[in-house]
Amino acid sequence: MRTPHPISAHSHSPPNPYEDLAALDDGPLEDFLQVEEPAVIEGAEQEAEWAPPNHRRGSRDRRDLGPRRRPRRRRRSPFTGLSLAVKAVIAVLVLAAFLALGDRWALLYAERTAAEKVRDQLNLSASPEVEIDGFPFVTQILDQRLDSVSVTVPDVAADRVSLAKVSATATGVRVDGGPTSLRGVRVPELHGEVLLSFDDLNRELGASQMTFTGHGGDEVRARGVLPVAGHDLRMRADARIKRDGERGISTEVGGMRLDIGDLATFRPGTRESQGLHLTRKSATRLAKEKAKAKELLSVPSIAKRIGVPDSAVKEALSDDSKFEEFTGSPRFAGQLMKVNLIDLAVQNPELLKRLGFDLALLDGLSRLTRPALVDRLSIGFRLPKPPKGELSLRDVRVQKDGIRVRVTGQGLAIGK
């Protein structure tokens, strides 16, 4: 085995780089690094500390250069680049908008002025709603002619009731004055409608707790309660609505009656069928009560009114079998129903008291006349007379919500 030869001290070895650097310790490198410091000028600011550079595009070292104001960019007009034709169209549209605004202002002024004049001329409690149709308004007013004008007057006082609404449309209206100086109008023709609401009738005539409902055609039914001498009597009546002259509506009340439970019925009036009469139920029950029936037949005036001969009455009162045969006949109950108990109460008040009647109620019914009841149920009205022209009512119709009447007008004038 061959032994490796040891390396000699004088043998050649690779150069050491650190030894080369050490050789430069006192050489040119030390001279190169020793840079002379610049002279400090008196009053000058010291150099700022070093900072890493900013490589973003467009950025600057603000610590070196200080704050810098951005240059203001001029705003471009939205019309820049538009053609002359487009600019002209925009100008026309802007002008049209201003003209339309002025037209609407003149229209509102004219409607308000017309409403005030209608209120003053017809003595209304509130100004009506006036709506002038057609566009533009200024050209119509300059021509002194309006195509169509609609007027709505709520809550018009008419006698004892209030009309819920009066609405009308006038055509071919002639105007006196300009857009801002409306002095008056002339209405050659007018068509509209009057509504008398059942809700208003129930509120205004509800002192007797009555309610009104439509029954088709021209008939209105009134149902409710009427207090008399401390008793609440059921009341019913049927009213027919008809035209009264050119501007009025009247009420013809019929079928009026007050029910005192199932004991009797009161119909105001002086005819034979009117007055206080027993119901069929109470008359049949009374005929079966022997003591009370005999008490009635013992009164000569009652026997005379039911059309029974005195001899037959005396025979029935003396013979029980004859009495039962007489009072058991269905005809007897019908004859009792014909007796006016108001007249009987004058002569025999105690007898009616024993039959179950309150004498104070009988006295109150005797004072309750037909005209007084009819007045409570009267739902007629009359339109105010216009200062100029004619105003007429036509076509009375009873509908679910109330009474509707068609109204027409000719030659009407409002204002000067």
C-alpha cells in the first residue's frame, strides 16, 4: 500500500482573498472612503435624514420638496361638443317648460278666483271645487272661451237637510277678463247631478232615531224608534220622492204607523182607519178573556162601533154559551180591531188601563198629529235661485246611497 506524500510548506497553495483585503487596510481603499465633508454654510438647514426611495410612478419625496398643490382641472360644460341643432332643441324644451309652468299658475289662479265668485254669488259656506279642462289654458282665456269647466259643491244647505254634493259641468263658457283679472263668466249650458245622501239624512233627521234606506224607483223607507211619553215606539213610514217645481224636491209620506209592542198600532190622522187600534194578536187574545170581553161589550159605544145590534149584545152578556159563541167567532176579533181606542180613552180611561194601556202614553199619542210626524220625515229640498239664468231639476232617482236628481242650467252668469 502506497503512503500519501505529505504537503510541503514550500509547496504552491491557492491565494487567500482576506489577505488581499487586509493588505488594502492602509492603502488606496482607505483613501477612497475618506470623503471630505462639505463646508456648512451659516444659516442653511441641515441635510434631511436618508429615507428609502419611493418608486411609485409620479410620486415625489414630499419631505424633500414640501407640499405641492395639484393643478385645478377645468370642468367641461355638458353642452361642449353638442351640435348647434341639439342645443337649439334643448333651448326650445326649456322654454316650453317655463311656458307650461306659467300656464299652470294662471290656471290655478283662475280656478281659485272662480270658486270664490261662485261661493259669494250662491251664499255657500265653503268655496266649491272648480276644475278648468283643456291645455293650454292661456290660449283659451285669451280667446275668452273655455271648452269645459267642472264645479263640485259639497254640503249645500237646502231647507232642513244638506245636499251631500252638487256636481256640474259647463261647456262653451264665455270669460270676461284676462288670466289674472277674471271678472265673470257666462254659462250657456250646464249639466250635473245632485246627491242627497242617506247618511246625511240619518244624521240630520236622526233626533227620532230614524234611518232612511232606498227601496228603488222613487220610494224611501224610514224605520226607527220614536220616544213618546217615556215609551220607545217602533215607527215605520214609506215616503215617495217627487219633483216640486223647477228647483225643488218634496216628500209624500204614507204608510206611517207606530207599534206599541204587539198590543196596538197607532196611525196618525182623522180618518176611520187611523187612530189607535188593537193588533189582531191582541184582539184574538182579548176575545178569549171572558171578563175583559164582557167589560168591553158593556160599553154601548163599543157595541155600536163594532156593528153588533143591542139585542145580540144583551143576549150574549146574559147567556155564557151565547157569549162564547159570539166572541169565539173570527169575525169578532176583526170587529174589535176597528175600534179607535183613543176615542174610547176619552170616555172610559179606566177601562183601557185595565186592558194594559198607559194613560200617559194615550195622552201623548192624542197630541201626536200627522203633520208633526210628516215634518220629522220630510226630506225635501230646494236649490238656491241663481242671480241670472235658469236652474232646473230633472229625473228623481232613489238609489242605494241616496237620492240623485239630474240638474240642468241655461244662461247662467257668475260675477260681473
